[in-house]
Amino acid sequence: NVSLCMEYRIALLPGDGIGPEIVANSKKILSKLVENYALNLQITEVEAGDSALAKYGDPLPKQTLDIINKSHIILKGPVGESAMDVVVKLRQMYDMYANIRPAKSLPNVPNKYGNVDILIVRENTEDLYKGFEFMLSDDTSIGIKVITKKASERIVKVALKYALERNKKITCVHKANVMRITDGLFSRVCKEILKGSEVKFEEMYVDAAAANLVRDPSRFDVIVTTNVYGDILSDEAAQIAGSLGLAPSANIGDSKALFEPVHGAAFDIAGKNIANPTAFLLSVSMMLDYIYSLSKEIKYKHASNALQNAIYEVYKEGKTLTPDIGGSAKLTDFIDAIYSKIA
Ligand code: ATP
Ligand code: MG
């Protein structure tokens, strides 16, 4: 049982492109957090992705999987061409069924909506992404949408847990007026679990949710939804908050969790010391929050808050921002600015 462990073992995958430089520099910040907050983390670096494929003929070589097997948590940088092979395989191997995607605005990052703070909880294992697709004849293709009670229940419970730590409001997004059986089941599960809970909950059709997100994102707090809608709405929400490039994410299961930036390997700017590590650092903060939720040891929450506050401070000052958001700072300058602000 993970929650009884005192030491948290983390497999760190630097990944490809800008991944290695982001991860290498971010270690300085992790070390400071470990020291200042006496965190009990055992971090082991492993190879995965395009570079591992080139070197070992496998984007997830055996020695990497051996370490991951013994770890509680996977913290990864962006992976290049083999991204899907890595993350989809890990997601399936460890049944990491909840995809958590916060969309939170940052000072000095242009956005049309002011303060945005939404958490999207997306089911990660079924729906149309299950892969049940085939040709019925030469010119007719079929894809099967799978929605189960079990997967719906566990994702709604995850959303409830997050909502209780936030503003106690959940929007369940589906399209049960058209897909009465599949989305109908998801809708029923939402009602069963959330009625009588401490959270305020509403249901919203996915088309209305897409429109309401751009009209007034402040009306949302936690959104829980099925796989396909969640995929689309989470990109929309991240962009509304400012930039998809700053978005962190988590994949959470009952035995393992994986934290990673949403952005890709960005080979065009790799090795130039100009990559923005914000999405990775916010993923680290999500990881610390997750360890807090398992351990109930408050120091992990404090460390997460310290990291988030340092990031917000650096953005608020606006002096040391990277070129992707209009600044002229180097990756290493940005890291140093955050480092110096960690209390
Ligand atoms: P993928 O194939 O997964 O889409 P990608 O390399 O195209 O990966 P994206 O995340 O789609 O990467 O990013 C598109 C572009 O945005 C990159 O080519 C890069 O110029 C820029 N970008 C992405 N992430 C960052 C970052 N962390 N810092 C700076 N620029 C970034
Ligand atoms: Mg791309």
C-alpha cells in the first residue's frame, strides 16, 4: 500500500528534445525543496523515449521498466516521436485511469479572461479511444464507444476528492441527450455519487461546455468527463488560461501516478537554453500535492505551495521570462529566479 510508505520512490524520465535540459536544470529546484522541507524522495533517473529507442531499440527498455516497477511515481519530461508508445504503454500497464489537467492563468501571460482556475478530470481508459475500430466493408468504418459503470464511478470519485479540496463545485460533462445509453450511464453514475455529497454539482452537454468555457470560464471549478470530451476540453481550457505550453498534467491510478508537461519535445529549440520549464515545474508541484494526498504529511503540501508561489512571483515580476512568452531570459536564468524565490 503506497500510503504506508515513508519514502517515495520516483522514476525520473528526462525524455527528448528540450526534456533533458528542462529536467537537468529543474533538479536544482527539486533539491532545494527536498532540503528546505525535509522531503523523503528517492529519485532515480531512467532512459525512455526516442533516445532510448535509438540506443536500445525500445522506447521503454527493460532496465527502465524495472525501475518504474519499483517506483511509486513517474516524473517525465516531454518525449519525441515515441511519446505515445511511452505514455500509452505506461498508462495501460499501471491502469492510470485519471487524467488530471489544471488550467490556471499566470500573471504576465496574455489571456482574455482574467483569472482562470479550472481543473479537468478526464477518464483515461475507455470511450471511443479504447481502440475498437474496424472496417465493416471497403467503405464503411465503425468505432465503438465503451462506457462502463466501474470506470465512470472511479473517475467521478477522483473528481469529488479534488472538488472537496477546492471550491466544492463539479460540472459533469456529457451528451446524454444524444448518446442515451453510453453517456446516459455516465450521467447516472455522476448523479448517484454526487447527490448528497458536499459538492454542488451540475450537468452540462459537451457542446454547451465548449461554448461556456470561452464565454465565461469563471463559472467552472472542477469538470469531470469521459475520455474524448476531456481530451478536447482540456486543451481548450489550457489555451483559455494562457498557453497550452505552460500546462502540467497527471495520470493517476490506484498503484502508480505519472506527472508530465502537456507540451512536446520541441526539437526546434532543443539545446539552446531557451525552453520554458514552467509546465514541468507545475507537474512537480502536482506530484508533491499527490504525495500529500497519499501521506497526509503537510510538508509535501508546503513544498508544493512554495514552488507554485515562486513560479507565480517570477511571472508577476515579469523580468525573467523565456522567449516563448515574450521574454528574453534563458532557461537557466528563469530557473535561478525561481530558485531564489523558494522559501
Ligand atoms: P508534439 O510532436 O508532441 O506536438 P512538438 O515538438 O511539436 O511536440 P509542441 O508541444 O507541439 O511540441 O510545441 C510546439 C512548439 O511550441 C514547439 O516547436 C516549440 O517551438 C514551442 N514550445 C513547446 N513547448 C515549449 C517550451 N516548454 N518552451 C518553449 N517553447 C515551447
Ligand atoms: Mg506539435
